Amino acid sequence: MGDGLAGKVVLVTGASSGIGAAIARRLAAAGCRVAICARRGDRLQELADSLRSNGTEVLVKTADLSQESDILAVFGAIRQQWGGVDILINNAGLGKKAPLMTGDTAAWREMLEINVLALCICTREAIQDMQSRGDRGHILHISSLSGHRVPSISGLYSGTKFAVRSLTEGLRQELRSAGAGIRVSSISPGYVQTEFAEKYHQSPEKAAETYGRFPVLQPADIAAAVYYSLSQPEYVEVHDILLRPTEQDN
């Protein structure tokens, strides 16, 4: 396809549904070898079977990214099968309705562990692979518009996404100081029709209301932005893309 992605090894975290699954499909279509991980093994297997039917090499690993041992096992499996990763898509993330005044500590901790700490551990491990393969590669975080403004009663969730914004720039500076050719990017979407709203509100009706007010983004729209970022020439680093539905007002 002329984009340099064919044959690259990509890891997509949180790939069992929604944005992660769409990214895996898009990069498989570009000729990548795709490793997918998430908690729901049955969903991962369904995706893997679909990708393999089109000739994609796929590695499946069920993992709870709040456990460092699970993350290390994912990277170990990739290293054993393909020698390491060329591209990391830090897509795994979650949001819980847990206000700062009254929220449950366990909910806060889970958001911090998955949205921030797991992202950092995955990034560290991917950089080890990329350095061993010539200081080339690409790390891309799926963040959120909530890393650029604070929605009502989403202070902790938004805080994790502001952290991702800071981590993106901090990593970029570290990589430049080290003279590495590894690129880092972030995609920050607004409303995307996924399972997020139902899990956040614990209500299918509230999710339908959230996504039914106007046409919202689809997972394939985010996958297209990921493909754009990854397919640029090596001298182009796409730092952050903000995407929102045309009718979204905040």
C-alpha cells in the first residue's frame, strides 16, 4: 500500500470491542501482523478468527492490564513469536461515574491503573523492543477530548486523560533527548459510539440517550485517524489529533 506498515508487528490493547477492534481490523488490512489483548478472551477469539480468515497473522492474549504480570506476559508472547513490537496502540481505557466528592476509591484506582499506569508499563516494554530493533517504531495513545476539557462529574476520569496528554509530550521529549527515532502520537476523540457510555452510566437507556442526540463518531473514524498517524513519513510526527462530532458542543 506504500505506507510502510506491511509486515509490521502491532499490539492493540483493549481490542475486544469498539475502537480497539476497529483499529486491529484497519491495521490488519494494511498488512500488519496483529497482537490483540483484553480481558474478554471470547471476544478476542472472534476478532482473531475474522482477521485470520483474511490472511492476517494474529496473536491473541487474554490479559488484565491492571496486573503488571499480565502485561509482561503479553510482551513475552509477542517477543517469542515475532521478536517484539514495532507499533504499540495504547487503546485500553475505562471510565467510571465516580465524582471527586463522593466517588468510590476502587473505581478511582481502576481508572488510574488502566488509563495511566498500564499505558506507562506497555510503553516502557514496547520501547525496549523498538530499541532492540534499531530505535524505530511508533507508540500511539488513544486518549480523549476529556484530556483537553473537564466534563461534569468526570474529574478523575478527565484527570487520567490529562495525564495521558502530559505523558505523550513527556515521552516525546525523552525520546528526542535519547536520539531515538521512535515516534509518539495521541488521538483524542469526543463522543464515539462504543460500549463506553453504557458501562459509565450502568444504563443502556442512558447510553442510547447519549449517542442519540446527534450523529456521533464511529470506531472506524478513530481507526482512520490512527492509520493516518502511522502512515506518515518518518520525518512527520503527528502529535495529537482532536476529533469530535460536528454537532458536539463541548
